[in-house]
Amino acid sequence: MTPEQKAYIAGIIDGEGSIMLIRFHKNQFPAPCVSVSSTSFELLEWIQEKTGCGKTNSKKNYKLFN
């Protein structure tokens, strides 16, 4: 991965993401987790391809008011 790609991914995480510690099971130590919310599925797939890790999910947004 080039330094430019690393900087771009860092900017995406800074602008649309978060870094947190998550405990997946009660008896485990917390593990770092990076989450990015984006409307572009292609961008998330590109990040996954470049970093070689992660998984992508899609969530449906619902309108609360008419």
C-alpha cells in the first residue's frame, strides 16, 4: 500500500469512521475495532482490498417521518 493510499484511508476513518475497543464476549479482553459508515459500498470494498482485512455489511435506512 502506498503512503498516499494509507493517508486516504486515514482520512476516511477520520471523517466517516470511528475507532473503539469492543468486547465480543463477556470473558474476553477488549479488542480494537475500526468502523466506517459510508454510502459508497465500492469505497468500503476498496479499503478492505487494500488493508487485507475486515468485512462489509449493509444496513437499510428507514424513514421515521413522512
